[in-house]
Amino acid sequence: MRKWTTSSKLAGCCMLVAKMVSGAEQQQGHRAGVYKQKNKGHKHGKHRTKGEIERENKGRVSVTALTKKQRKEARKMDKRHKANQLRRNKKDLVLTEKRRLGSRDGPPHLVAVVALHAGVDAEAVTRLLRCEGAGGLVREENSVCGVSDSFGLVMPRFKQRFTFLRPDTADMHSLLDVVKVADSLVFVLDSTEGWDSYGDHCLSCLFSQGLPAHALVCQGVSDLAVKKRVDSRRALAKISEIRFPGARLFPLDSDQDATLMLRHLGAQRQRRLGFRSRRPHLLAQQVSYTPNSSEGSGGAPTGLGTLCVSGYVRGCPLQVDRLVHISGFGDFLLSQIDAPIDPLPLNSMTPRPAKPGKEGDVDMQDGGVEAASVRVLMKADPARRESLQAEAEVDPMDGEQTWPTDTELLEAEEARKSKRVMKVPKGTSDYQATWIVDEEDENGEEDEESTDDEEDEDLMMEESIDGEDLDSQVDAASVGGSEEEEELNSTSDKGGADQRYDEHMDEAEEGEGLKRYREARANEMFPDEVDTPLDQSAKNRFQRYRGLKSFRSSPWDPLENLPADYSRIFQFQSFERTRRRVLAEAAQEEEGAMMSVMHMLVRRHPSNTDPIKSKEELVFHCGFRRFRACPIFSQHTSADKHKLERFLRADAPTVVSVYAPITFPTAGVLLFKQREDGMQDLVGTGSLLSCDPQRVVLKRIVLSGHPFKINRRSAVCRYMFFNRDDILWFKPVELRTKWGRRGHIKEALGTHGHMKCVFDSQMRSQDTVMMNLYKRVYPRWTYDPYVPLPLPWVKGEGTQVPDDFDME
């Protein structure tokens, strides 16, 4: 038997494997891995030339690595260059706008002459600029629609053209509208007093709205003696320093003064007003109305037509597919935009014979400019046109509907059987008669909403009524004790003067003013405090109110129990993002016609001392819009809930909320209150804040009670409620005191409104227990775009403030 050794076996296996591998494929050579040692090359002492390096690189350039210091220096230089570029662009833009104003490529420089004193003659100023004594000027008569005194003025020597107009200062609406579009203002001052009370009223309104570039002019200084001119100018400069610090005063008595004045107007720095620079605006110079043909209506007038308005467009470019707003009339659609001939050209002038001693006088003659065909620039596209719809379409079936139950059907049948008899027109069926609503039923919903407010006001007026009774008793006693003195003085001159004084006094207005004053004083001394009614359950009376543990942090759903008016308004998902997008798009108009809840931040004007109550009708000037509405007032805070203010505060800014057309900030806001005689007083000024229907405004009422049994931290309180059910209903609401204690109702004692309360620290006998209740309030739908023209303003006579004895 043959034995195999181990070595022979291994050798046979190796031979077998080698044969198998050689038969399949050739063996691959070994490749070095990443960990193979690499020895340094021999340093032969020679370096590659630049040519060899370029030939090896073949045009490739290695990435240059910058250090941190180099990158920082590069960033600083880039920021510096970028800032210089932005500064240069802004400077070029300002210079371009300044050179374009009044030049051939831009609209004429619009100048408004405003008289601030009843003793000055603004017409003499415009006459001096327009008459032949203005020297070296070319002028053309060019009346502006709605302004009695206006003319165009061309100066070829300065390569500028002006349009002067003198608005009627007695009409505050016209004055504000003209100043909104004017490029410069010329204020005419009295040489001794500067301005009177009405002039100060006009300046208050103009400063609040936004004042463009202006100049101060006075007349009559040259008529004074030489020694008195310096004193007169110094005194007038001291007066004007109050309103116009650092302003220059221009005398205007000669042709040379007029030329210097025009040169100053053309070269002065313009003030940019945000509410008009982002909106295209136009001052109407020619207006014509063409009624539509009445063929389809049987020859009867339809009341519709086409209004053609001519003027220079200022601000942003005007788009034909956007809506336009005419102040005092509303929003309208454009059909087309035409380009007529320039009524005040700068170069196309017909020379006139020069006057002796004057050179370069040129005047526009009739027929100097040949009539040219009107070019149509844009026509409205019906597919891209904006809609005049201001309110959202209300679907009364949009809410959740359920099938009525048997009980509801029985109640409806009983109500139908017990319906009251009413007179209806002849031929009216029973079904048609059910839709006839009386005036009381029509106003029922509004009365229900305002019932709570009226009852709260009545409760807050109880203390003031007691004060009136006390006054009547004191007056009766004083009258009974001084009958003899009145008989003796009845025939005196003083008695006759008193009677003449009383003839001009309106007793109803005096009584209403006294009532408003007492309400404001009561709200100031006892803010939001009301008394629980004795003849009605507090659970039913205050059923719309709820308690909050913390006014700042407690939640309140802004979409809960919204009124029916909210279905008629629009809401933005993000108002600020929409505002930025609209302002960034040059092709869109900034002001729309849709309605929403607008919020304005205003301050009470110092000249107004009368109490301004919430939900009282006011006249609004917001940007280019003018309307009437009844706003609500609230505090200006950064929280998600805001407390209602019953009166417009004089010591802090107040947010005014109202239903109004959507307008994007920035825009100035003026608030006027109309008197019974038709005059309008400025009561507040401010700016547009935001458009947010979800801004929560909460009305607070405070129920107060008196602790009459105190045992350290617990006390028995009374006079807050008058039955046991009300105590159990309001038991979860937290209590507080005027001295800062906090507590809660533990249990009711008896059936007459006594309750045991527990507080966080020792109670005092002179402390007062209070409970805060809140409900959300909304503005009233009282928007009215029609505002009647006000009468000429006269400063109201100051009434004597009642003594504190009435409130105490």
C-alpha cells in the first residue's frame, strides 16, 4: 500500500490550481495601494523654467486661496463700493426728479398761494406775479377746474414753467385737496401778527396732513420807515419761528422781489410725501361730461355718461386698468388715456414786442400753438380691469344649516297663527305679506347690539344723575334766598346785558355738553365701573361678558362669534407682505376699492377740549380719501388683545378702528367733528396703522362690592350681586381689589347677594372688591363717502368747566 506525504499532497494541489488559473486567464500584475511608501525624489539642483511650467499646466490655473484677512478686506471693499453705488443712484434719482419738475419733460411746478391772515391780500401776490411788472416772464392764462384764480407761468430764461393757483381758504376741503397735490406752498403772512386764529387752524390741519416745500411771504414791509423795517422783520421772524423754525422770510412788494421769489421756488429742495409719491395723482384743469345716448331707454335720461378730465399726471405712472378715486365722489373705471397737446409748452412760444427797458419778453398769443390730433396712449382691457365691487358677496345660506325639529316646527306654527294684523297693499298675498318688515323689526338687530352699550352708559350715569339732583336742590335753595335781590336788579343794566347774552345761548347744546363732560369725568374717576341692576338678573344682563384671569396672556379666539358685517369685508393673509408686493410692482395701483377694518393711530389735537366719545360720527381725511364714519377707540399695545377706550384720550396715542376702503400705509389721517351749525373742528391727527379684521378689541366693565365683615384673608362682601343665582354664575371669575389683592368667591351666603370671598393677603376695611368682565366689540357699519361742505370755520367760544362739586 502506497502512502502519500503531506508535502506531496500540497504540491499536487498547487499544480492543479496553477493549471486551472493559466487555463482561464492571465494573472494580473500587482498595483500599489494608498499606503505604499513614497520616497522623495533626488534634488539635482535644477528648477523648472516658467515655460516648462506653462507647458505642463497647459493653460490651467490653480485656485487662489484667500486668507481670512484678505476675505475680510474684500468684503469691506465690496460693502463700501455697494454703499457708494446706492448713494450715487439715490442722488441721481433726486437730481433727475428735481430737474424734471417744471422742465419740458415733466409737469409744471404747481404752486399754491395760501393766505394765513384775514388782513392780507393773496390776490395781490398772484397779481404781482401775473402782471407786466413781473419782468422777463412768459405767461399763459390757464384756469384750473374748481379754483377761481389760477394761471400758468413760463420762464425761458430759467427753463422752467409754473402753475399758480389760489384756493379758497374758507373751504377747508378744497384747501386740503389742493395742498395734497401741490409741489410748493407760498404762505402770505401779515407784517405785524403773522397769522390769525383761522390761519393757525389751517396750519394745524396742513402740518398734520403733510406739508410740501414752502416759502413765507409778507407784504407792506417796504412801506415802513427804514428804521422800522429791521424791527418789523425781526418781530415777524420771531413769530414764524414757532411754526417754521429756520425758515426764510421773503418780502414781496416789487418786480425784483417777485423774480427772486420765483428763482427760490424753482431751486429749493422738494419734500417727499410718501402717501402721494407712490400714487399717481392729477389736478383737473379741464373737465367735460358727455351723457350716454338714451336710445335704449325710450328717450329718458339714464344718468350715466363719460367724464373727460385733463391735467398733468404726477407721481407714479397711471394705469388704465386700475381704479381712480375722485375726492368727494368715489371710485370710477377708466376707459382710455389720451395724450393731448401741452397747454403750457416751454419752447413753442410766439414772441411779442418787448417793452422799453426790458429784454426777452415773450407771451403766448391765441393760435400760437397749432391744434394737433390727440393720441390714444392706452385703452382698458375688460379682462384685466379691476372691479368696482367694494363689498364681498354675502351668502345667507353659507352657514351651517340643520333640519328643524318638531318643537321648532310647532313654535313656528304658533307664531304664524298669532301674527299681528297689519295693513298691506291691495292684492298682496299672505306669503308676500310675511316679507313686509316694519321699521322696528328692520332696526331690531342693531338695537339689540347697542342695548348693552346704552345700558352700560345708563348705569355709569347714575352717580352723575344724583349730582344733578343735588345741584337742583342747591339751586332751588339759592333762588329762594335771593328773590329780593333779583327783583332789585331786574331793572338794572346788568340784567339787560345778561338777557342779551342768554339770547345767543343754545340750552340744548349746553345740556348735551354738560352730559358729555360728566360722562368723561365719571370714566376718568371710576374707569369702566358699572352698577348691577336691581330689577334684572346680572346673569342675563351681562351674558355676553366673560372673565379673564390675565388680560395679557389669556386666550381669545379672534374668529369666534363674528358679526354679520364681517361677511361683507375682505381680509389679507399677510397685510405687510401684500403691501410690500404692491409697492414693489410699478404696474399696480396702491389704493384699492375693497373694504375692510382699517386701524389708524391718532393723537388728540391740543386745540380740542370737548370729550370725543367712542362710536361718535367723525369726518375722516385718510390720504386722498374723505368719508364719514362712527369709529371705536382702543389702546395701542403690542399684545393680541386691546382694551376699548370710551373716550379719545389726550395723554396717549389711540387706535381708531372703522370700516373703510383698503388703503396701504403710509398715509396721513385727520379727524374732524362737525358742529350743529355745520362747522368742522379738528379733533385728532395721526397716520394709517394697518388693515386687520382679526384685531381683538375688548370692552371691560367692572362690578364693585363692599367688604363689611373681614377675618384676615377672608371677607363677606355685598352690593356686587343681589341674588344667589348670580353669585353661583360668576363664581369662577377672579376677584381683585383696588389695593392689589387677588381672590375668588368661596360660597354664597343667604339669598340677598352676600358672598364669602378669600384673598391672597390681609384685607382692609377701606378697600373695594372688583370683578372685571370683558366682551368683544366691533365697529358699526356707518361708512359714508359723502361729506357735506363745511361752513367757514370760526373759533368756538370757550365754555366754563363745571366745578368738581358736581362729581363729588
